Amino acid sequence: MNIGEILKNLWNESGFNLFGVGSGWKSLVMIIIALFFLYLGIKKKFEPLLLVGIAFGMLLTNLPGSEMFHSEWWTPAVDPSTGHPFPIDYLQVLREGGLLDILYIGVKTGVYPCLIFMGVGAMTDFGPMLSRPSSLILGAAAQGGIYLVFILAAATGAFTGGEAASISIIAGADGPTAIFLTKTLAPQLLAPIAVAAYSYMALIPLLQPPFMKMLTTKKERMTVMTSTRKVSKKEKIIFPILVTIVVSLLLPSVAPLLGCLMFGNLLKECGVTERLSDTAQNALMNIVTLFLGISVGATAVGATFLTTKTLLIIVLGLAGFVLATICGLLIGKLLYVISKGKINPLIGSAGVSAVPMAARVSNTVGLQYNKGNYLLMHAMGPNVAGVIGSAVAAGFLLAVFGA
């Protein structure tokens, strides 16, 4: 074989040549999008802990010829006799799969979202919510965006019931829950849904304030909330155990997600597992975040990502996020009236699940109108209630569409 043939073979087998074959141009577009997301994560610091990983996963999976991820293995054909997809051949994945195929097993089996929730639970203080039970109302109200966007998605006629349910959970501003639900109901839409969920979480400081100011009066925004009762250690220990039992019995499908959230919180509150709590908050959380980000990014394969459905998902996700914020604010205004001006309606916007970003935004807007108005701890109540609310909503949707 002469030098010319060797060089020709090298070129034919190179990724550069594969860009011009079939839908290779879509891979090139996805690489450009991945680079843009890397810019947003690194330069603009938009949810960098996950966005950088997702963007790099998108980059790797769209490099032609790398064979790191095989999307066709994860969305098998439907069995005409049963109407259900053929089972995934995990033996083939382990034997022939690339690096990202192996890591994606943790997404497909729901392991990564549950472990993320364990870390979130270990970092969460449910005290503000327990001291002010009305926080549960605000947290539940913000989940109204989930059900409203489900109706919108279903009304388009472009999505099945399971796909519409998966899209709707973007409104909860809860990435792990969105992944947990979508990997079961609509795995083919995992990439756009995950990207939309984490992108809108990162944009909370930009998206929420305009609606907070539009829907509340200056007098309401200036409302100073007083401290509530101190929650006992016993209450904080009983709460995660009780919630796990009650919610898991009502919605068994959400038991893995909510159970890990409450287990992580119990590690924090019980006072005898400090080392385990520290591991869940730091080492475990960091490791799983690495794997989750790059695995989710791997699903953004150009051939399946660049579709009109993706654009529609981005629009519906934004609509759901806005509707969730509005629902929380409106119920906050109602509680302001019922409490005779003791509850600042701004904390209603914190009912979305993005902890603690949404609570910080409520605090920031409150301080703009009253320098002595510190709403952070009051907003943390609806914020953590929203985490529970979005998980319960996911369990309900799984129960309805997961059969």
C-alpha cells in the first residue's frame, strides 16, 4: 500500500470526512451549539455545574466516528404484538457500548436523579416550611404550571400523553425530576427536555423578576415578614420519615425519588450520621453531577435533536416556567389578603423547585423596595415545598402514563 492510499484511507475514516456524509451536517450544528453552551456555562456562569457537563457530552456524542453513544440502542422499536418497546439489551451495551453508553445506564435506570436528590435532601432545611405551613400551599400552587403546560402540550397534537407529561415537568424547574420522569415516559425527548429544564433554572434571576413586579403592588413588595416559631429537632426527624411513608403509599412510582430526598434530609437532621451527610452533600453529589451532566448531553445527537419538536419543547418549557411563577405569585397575593398583609406575595414565586435560586430572587426583589426586608428564609419554605410538589406531580404523571 503506497502513501497515497494510506492517506486516502485515513481521510475516509476520519471524522472530518464523515461530516459530509448523510446527516453529518447536523452533528456539526450540534457541536456549534455545544460550544455555545460551554460559553454560557463558563463565561456567563449559567448553572455551570451541570451545563458544562451537558455541553461537553453534546460535543463528544456528535463527533463523527467516535462511537461513544448509540442512541438507537436506547429507543428500541415497538413490538407490534404488544404495542410496547422491545426491552433494552443491556448485555449488548456492556459488551459493545462506548463510554457514554455505559455512563447513560445510570440515567436510564433512574440512579443518577435519585442520588442527586439524596444530596439535595442532605443540603435542605425543611424548618422554614414546617414553621409556616402556608408554605406548602405556595409550593403546591407553583406546580400549577406543570398541569397547565401539560394541557398546552397535549393540545398541540404533536406529542403523546407521555411526551406531554414529560415536557410539562420543565415548569417545575427541577432537572433531576424532569430526567427521572422523561427517561421512562419519553426517553427520545430526554436531551431537549433536560437542556430546557436546566437552562430555565439558570435563567431564574432574569425570567422571574419582571413577572414578580408586574403582578404585585409596591405595598405588597414592601411587606416585612416576621419570624415564625422555632421548629424542634424531633419535628425535623419525624418529617422525612412521615412524608416518605405517606407519599410512597399514595404514589409508589415516586418512592425512589422522594425516598432518596427524604433519606438525605434524615442524614442531616438525625445528628448521628454527620459523615454520611457530608458525603451526600459533597463527594457523592459532585461525582453524580459529573456523570449525570455528560450522560444527558450524550443524548443530544444531531439526527434526533434538531427537529421541530425540540423547538416546540423549548417554547412550551418557557411557557410552563412562566405559568408556574404566575401561579405562585397569585396564590401569594391571596394569602397576603387572608393574612391581612402579613405574608409577602413575592415568596410565592419561590414555589418553583430551583433551590435556593428562586428563594434568593424573592429576597433580592424584596430588598429593592425595602432595604430591611429580608425574605430569604421565608422564601425557602415555598422553595423546598416546591421540590416535594414537583416530585409528587412526577409520581402522579408516572401513575397515569407509565402503565
